[in-house]
Amino acid sequence: MSEPAHHSDSPTAAHHPRQRHHASSGQLALALGALGVAFGDIGTSPLYAIQTVFAIDNGAVHPTRSDVLGVVSLAFWAITLIVSIKYLLFILRADNDGEGGIMAMSALVRRSWRGAPAKAALFVTLGIVGTSLFYGDSVITPAISVLSAVEGLKVAAPGISNLVLPISLTLIALLFLGQRFGTQKVGTLFGPIMVVWFTSIGVAGLHQVVRDPAILKGLSPTYAVLFIADHPYIAFVAMGAVVLAVTGAEALYADMGHFGRNPIRRAWFFLVFPALTLNYLGQSSLILHSPTAISNPFFLLVPHWSRIPMVVLASASTIIASQAVISGAFSVSRQAMQLGLLPRLTVRHTGSHEAGQIYVPAVNWLLFTAVVGVCLKFTTSASLATAYGVAVTGTFVINTTLFLVVAYAIWQWQSWKLVLAGLAFLPLEVTFFSANIAKVLSGGWLPLLLAFCVVTTMLTWGRGRSIVTANRNELEGDLATFIRDVNSRHVPRVRGTAVFPHPNNQTTPFALRANVTHNGVLHNHVVIVSAETENVPHILPAEQVTVDDLGYADDGIFFVTARFGFQDAPDLPAALRLAAAKHPEMGIDVDHASYFLSRIRIQRTSAPGMSGWRKRLFVGLARNAANPAEYFRLPNDRTVVVGADVPV
């Protein structure tokens, strides 16, 4: 949550010196935390970005003065326009109840276009595609980051360079094995380690810049323009690698809810941006004076005595960068589940204080398998770099498009502002994307394949879910008719509270019908509870539950709607306690209530609605979905499951 940032940044912040000290201390702590999470990905880009530029097309970019100054100018202005201006100054303003990320922005856009379902569906689909590309980033980032860090051994200790891949795979395995324990205990170390990292790479770059101040000319956009004008094709190809300097920019937006806008901005402008700029300038200067340094300019930039320590520090930093995208994949997966785009998966909370500290086993092991496969397929960071840019640049274009929709529909920007913003960012990002699409055959197919699989899964699950819901409603029958029938037959009542999780108040829960049919009784207090996910990250407790007596209050039958944000954990017992406290007339005993779950088994049929292979995929996903009792945090010793068959 971003409340700490909002409180300390507000105009009503206290003016007492001690209170100002506490506010500034809180901001410093948040900025330090942002360094350890939000900046890990973009902060490790110097390991491979410049090296990749000079490796493309077998050395199409030469270590000449014009080419080197053109490349560093392109990198600097790409970072400035996309990160410093677009994300830090504009995109961070498009928050959804304080939360960021492409899924949050997609939900924000969908809410603003409720009156136009077709347009809303289009923007939701864009959000799904952007989310799918993020999963591709979550696979490639750990692989390329860890490989590039360990490859420093080729410079520091060439005799053991054959161990780069085994060491990388070992670190990746330890990284994913450690996810089950969460990041709460080691999270406090991330920020200080990244402070050391950024300070080290900044000092290394500064040392070289001091030796060759003329390299500062590369900060002028003139050299980027001249490079493009003199070598249009080579510049176009080079931009496919230059974009690696801005990988991880999306993480700044996705993690806004954890740290707030201002801590992220301060960390960027006061430490990260200067350190990255100095390091890229230093690498460029080194290449000018020693053209053979293009083999690994990052590690060759540091003194010989510090290369082994730098390999260790780089490995730690890349693990932190990998942790950030893995945690992001967990969060995005939970958001997708809450929005009905993925089946319910087991979600374990690993932190006692932060709701965002979660572990999703299925996602973790799928990512691990994919990352290991990618490492074995590409073996080096240089070959993997060709696959990296497609996911990143595709996300940039989608994010800018959704941002312009937010600016138009919610902020009501004038047309000239929209056109100016579009011209400022989209041409550059489309060029980056086009340059990377050109590398599809040489590795760019990987993120596109991953994105296609995720998009197919999400759309199939959403379509199958709507079909099953319609069929289920037909089989369950009308709730009002069922209650009238129960009353007319004077079904005996037994002591206690029975809770029936159910998606609506129109149809009869299978478990409720089965209880009356087979046991011939009804509890004195019956609660049908529906969990609804809103297009906002969090719902305040005061607004989380509503109670409806359905016209049967005298019969002790109530319908409770429990509303959750897509970042909230759906805890039904906790929601019922809120309902009981607000409506004591319900007379329910939540601590001793029995829960009756309607667990459906999906039967694949030849009915129209989806193709056969999509139905098989949907059924497979449904069978591997999490136990609803665990998902809704129901007590195991007081939960009864009643099964039913529903066709699809």
C-alpha cells in the first residue's frame, strides 16, 4: 500500500520539526526499499546493454568515435524520455487507488468505459496482452541477469569460464527454491545492497569519465541524430539493443503501490539515474580507448583487483532484480485470478505485515522450468539479449496507449495535449518495438510464444468460465422458488449457522439444495455469501460487506456480498465477522459456523461455444485450480464439500 507516501507527501503534513524529521525518515526508508525492489531490473542493465549493441549483426556497430557517441547518446536519451519523463513524470500519475502496473491501469480504463462495453473489452484485451508480455519478461530477466553477472568470471577468472552455466543454473535453482520462505527476512538487505551496487557502478564510470571528459559530449542528442542520419539501417538495428538500457522501467510503475510516487522519483533522480549515466559513459569511453573491450565493457571497466568482488556483487544484484520480477509475476497472477482471467491457484502469504508478500507455487515452478529451459537453450546472455527486447518494447507501447486513454477519458486532456504526448513517446517506442520484431527468428520468438500461451490461457479461461456460469445457473434453479418450496413443506430446522459460498443471489447453491434433499433439514441461520472482486486494488473494511435479507429475514436466511479489491486476499470468515458486527440481527455465530461448498466438476461436451482444444485446455485448468476452501480461507474442520457436474 502507498498510504505512508501519501501521508508524508500531503500538504497537510505536520510542520513541527520532529514530525518533519519522521516524515523525511519515512520517505528515506521508502526510497531505500524502492532501490531494493523497483530498480533491480533496470539497475542491472549495464551488465549487458552496451555489450549487446556492439555484438549485433556480427559487429555492425563499430567502436569508432561517431558510433560510440551515437550509441551512448541514444541510450541516455532513451532513458531520459522513457523513464525520467514518461514513467516518472506521467505514468506514475495514473494510479488505481494508489496501485500501479499494467493490470491496474487496464482495470482503471475498463471502469472509465463502462458505458461502452466494446471499447472496454478492447482495452481489457490490451491489458491482457501487456500482462502476458510481462510474464515473458519474468522468464527472461532471471536468465539474462544471472548469466550476465556470472559471465564476469570470463574476465576475472578465465580458467573457470566453463563453469558459468552450471553456476548460473545453481543460483537460479536456489532463487526459486527460496521463494517459499518469502522475502520478508531478507528484504531489508535488498536496499543497502543496491545502494552499494549503484554507488560502485557510478564510481567505476566516473573514474573513466574523469580520465576522458570528452565522452560527456555523448549526452548531447546531436550525436544520436547524426548516428541515425549517417547509418539509418545500422541505427535501426542498434535500437533493438539500446532498449535493453530501459528494461525494468515497467517495474517502477508496478511497484508504485508499495512505495509511493515521490520515494521512487527521489531514488531515481538522486542515485539510480546518475549512476547509470556515469556507467554507460564510462563503458563508452573505455571502448573508444580500447576497442577490444566490446567483449565485456562492464567488467573490463573496473580494476583487475575488484573484478571478483564485482562478480559477487553483480550476482547478488541480479538475484535481487530477478526476485523483483518473480514477485511481480506472483502479484500479477493474483490480480488475474481476482479478475477472473486465471483459475484460482494456491496463494500463500509469506509476510506477517505486508499483504503483497505472497507465494504462488504453481507460478513459481512454471517460471523455474521456463527459466532453466531458456538458459539451456541460449546458454549466454549475448544470445539471450536478442529475445529480451520484444517483451519490454511491446509493454511500453501498450502502456502508453492505455495511458493516453486514461488521459482522455478520466483526466479529460485537450486534444493537443494527447497528440503531443503521443508524438513524444509512441514513435520512439514503436521504433524500438519494430527493431526487436526484426529479431523474431533469432530469438525474439521466445517472448511472443510465451505471451501467446498466456493470452490463450486467459481468454480461454474467461470464455469457459462464462459458459459454465450460464449452465450452472440453469441447473441450480431459482433461489426464491426453492425457499418458498422449503417453507411450504415445513422443512425441520436445526441449531447453528450454515454458510454457503455462492456467486449470486438469484440461483440456489448446489450444497444448499443437497442439504435439504438428502438430510431433510435446514439450519436456523443460513447465510449465502458471494465474493466479488472490484476493479480497484483494495476495499476499505467499512465498505467490504453488504447484507440483504432477501425478504426472508424471519426465516433466518441472509445474503452477504463480500467485496474485495484485486490486490486483497478473499477471506470469507473475516468478511462474515464484519457483517455480523454491522448487522447483529443476523444472529450468526461465525466462529462455529459450518461451511458448505458447492464443488462443480466440469464435463466436456460437443455443445457449441468453444473449440474442442480450448475446452480440453479449460477442463485441464479447472482440474488444477486451487481448493476453494483454501482460497477463501475456510476452516478445514468445519467445511463440507458437495459435488455437482456442469457441462461446458
